Amino acid sequence: MVLLNEDTFEEVGYLRLTRLNLIAAVGVVLIFLVAIVYVLIAYTSIREFIPGYPDAAMRQNIRQNAMKLDSLEYEQAIRDQYFDNLKRIITGEMPENYMNDTTGLVNQQEITFLRSTNDSLLRQQVEEEEQFRLSVLDGDQVNRHLYEMHFFTPVNGIITRSFNPMEGHYGIDLVAAPNEVVKAALDGTVTISTWTLETGWVIQIQHDFELMSVYKHNATLFKSVGQKVAAGDAIAIVGNSGELTTGPHLHFELWHDRAPLNPVEYIVF
């Protein structure tokens, strides 16, 4: 292939074409196109236009339906057991216990657990660490202590969606100014600093007294896992990342001993 100047017909350049060169060129172009398509499908919302690909709402419905189906199967088994036992009672037979029945097990042997030296040392260490923890107090004392703690407001904004565990919303949504800085609510250690498909950039901080705060849908994160933060430290920027979002906002959650708390009851927004 010779390249000529259209006006002077001067030879500008040439390219020797062979079967191997054509195959290599076509292969490189195909690989480049495949890589572009893969990146667009894997990291953009274009994949939702693919027939049969579930979006975030559909995946959430699938999980909820799976849990409901599991509960229905369990209730169905209990109902079948009830009617079978009722039939046995009417016919004069003895009812049977199908659920959690251990009377039919044979060759039952009594198991004796021996306490090793390492187990005794670990037990002593845990007892010493738990001696002055507030988690061993009753619920009223723990709640009173939480109300007396000074929480730092993560971001000043307007609450657009309130705390509603019945709908699976375990926090509050705060709409703030663009590029607003998200701050840590309490002193603690970052345990999660990552990106998820549904909630975007997420950061989670573990605090004292079994408290944990979660910040979702951020534009960028400033802290990594294992870093210590103080109350009021900048940890992220308010964003609109993730599929489960309708605009720039911060989804803030507050947990205590694996139970969600209403942040409005402890923090002034």
C-alpha cells in the first residue's frame, strides 16, 4: 500500500501488507473493541439496558422474595405437622414431633469438654477486658449513656428520608450543599472504606461502647481501613454514587450492638 500526495503525486509513505499483518491488525482492533465493551458494561449503567440483566431494585426484590419463600416453606412444614398430628390424635395414635426432634437419635454419647491451658488464659483475658465495659450494664443505663454522649454532626443539611426499619431504611438521607465535607460523628477506627455497586463509596467507623456509624453514597473517601479518626475529622465528600440513589446526598446510619438507631434521637442536624 503506497500513500501518494494528491497534488504532486509524491510518495509520502508505504505499508507492506501481508496476510500475517492483516490478521494481527484485525486481532488488535477486535481485542480493543471487546475491552471497551467490557469496561462500559462492567463499570457503567449501560448494562441495565441488556435484556435480562437485573437492576438494583430487581436484585433487592429477588432477595426479599427469597427470604419470604424460605419463611413460607417453614410455615408450610409447621402446618403440615399440625394437621398430621391432629389426624393422629383423631385416629387414636400418638402425635409425633418432626421439628427439632432428638428423641429418635441412637447411640447418644455424653461429650465432655476439657478446658485447656490456652482456653483458661483466653477466658481470663476476656474477663479482664470485659470487666469495665458498659455493654454489661442493663439497657436503661446504656441508653442513658448514649444520650449523654456528644455526637458531631456528619453534615449539615435537610433530611429527605427518615429512619424506617420496617422499609429496610436503617438510617437517614441528608441533602447538603455540593461538595460538602462529611465528618466523623465520634472518635473511632475505620473498618470499611470501599465501593459497592448499590451504595457507591462507603465508609464505616467503629466507635467505643459497641457503636458504629456508616456513611454511604459519597463522591470520594479520605480515609482508609485501619486509620484512626477523631470526631469532626473530614472523611468524605457528599456525592451521588451507587445505584440506590436519586441525587447527591448522604445516607447516614448509626448502630449500637448490631441494632440500628435513629440518628435524629442523638444528633442535631
